[in-house]
Amino acid sequence: MTRIAIFGATGRMGQTLIRLIADDEHLSLVGAATEPGHAAVGDDAGSVAGVRTLGVAVTDDAAAAVAGADVAIDFTLPAALTGNVSACATNGVAMVVGTTGLAAGEYDAMKTAAEAIAIVYGRNMSIGINVLSALARQAGRALGDGFDCEISEAHHRLKVDAPSGTALQLGEAVAAGRGVALDSVAVFDRHAEGAARAPGSIGFASVRAGNIAGDHSILFGGDEELVELRHRALDRAVFARGALRAAAWAANRQPGFYSMDDVLGLSGR
């Protein structure tokens, strides 16, 4: 039985995680945290998520939430991450982090904590997306920069960052396959370019509309053939299921900074 604490328990992803844990006999919810002053503090986490009573009260104390947990899952905001990481490191609790939009300070906090606990970090926890990243790396290596590469992504109207962190992950995978750094070849705004496509560049395009959960595609264009790779998220539960798979993997793992490639056996370590 893997004992799990959830940071961001009152958010959309947190509630999805709680519902999935409640339905899994191999997982147990032992802690649920939200931001200070939230109206749900003191309420049962199961009731907040719309399932049966689970006997776990929502708290705004990160340390209290992880007490007794094997692993904590964080889908919160960058501002909350450092404190959550500290609570886990102090209590010897592994972490799965799916929070995006991180600055250098948050990365540094995770890297430091990973000397004491296992941390799995991923900008997208979908199993399918991480398999797609591995395929993108292989395609980048095999096709080389003789094939133009364009990455397109679409998300719901409320998503702020563009391109998405997942699109950047895919671009990094293609660039790694080619043996270059993404920063040196990425093109995010063709309007500002005012020139023909530069050889070897990796272009990005973003759409924000409706309630799209996530749609990512990679186009490799050669003179005689096109290669396309695509992933469509049909339900946001895919991100929660991937995070739970990572949590079961990370529980009782040796300290280190891991990725979904490690969880899925795609990293070779």
C-alpha cells in the first residue's frame, strides 16, 4: 500500500487525484493540503473531491499533511513549491512534482532536496506524452536537421503560458536527438522573424480555445516525405494517473532527481 499526501488538494488536479486514490486498493490517502485560509480547511478531503468520506481532513500545514506519507504529489503554484519541498525533505517523504512555470529558485530547491529524498519532476505526467518525447528524441536523431521541425500545441482558453511546458519538453527532445540546445534553434514568433525559415530551426505554434485538455503534434518535413507524431489528451485524468504511477515508483526510492523517463524505463538507468 502506497501512502500518499496531496498538495493542492482543493484544486482541479488535486481533486482528481483524490478520486483516483479512493478507487485504488493499492493506494491510500493520508494527507491533503491547500493554501492558508482556504474555505475547505478542516473538511474531509473525500467530501471535497466528491467521493466518500476518507477520514483525512484538509489542512493548510504542509508538514502535517505529509506526516505518515510515503510520497507527496504537488500540483500547486510555483510560489508554494519551495515550502512543500522543504516539508517533504524534512520528513523524509518522496515527491512527485507536476507544477509548471518554475523559476530557477524552485528548480534549485528541488535539486537540493533530491540529495535527501527521491523527487520525480515532470512538466507533463501523461504516460503517452512521455513516450512521445522519447519518440521525438529518436526522430530528431534519425532524421537530423535535414527535416524541418514544427511543434504545435492547443489548450483550453484559460491556459496562460505559451508555448506549453509540454511543447518545450518535446522541442528539447528533438533538439537533444540532434545534439543541439533548444535555445539555439527555437523560433517562437514568426511574425517577428520577417525572414525565410532558418535551416535547423524548431518552430512552435500555440492555440488557446474552448476546453481543450491538451493536443500536441510534431511535424518533420522533408522534401519528399512528412513524418508526424501526435498526442491528444481526452481527459485530464491522464495527468493524474501518470502522477500516481510515478508516486508508486518513487515511494521508498533512493534519493535523487528523477524524470518520467526513469519511471517508465525510458532513461536507461
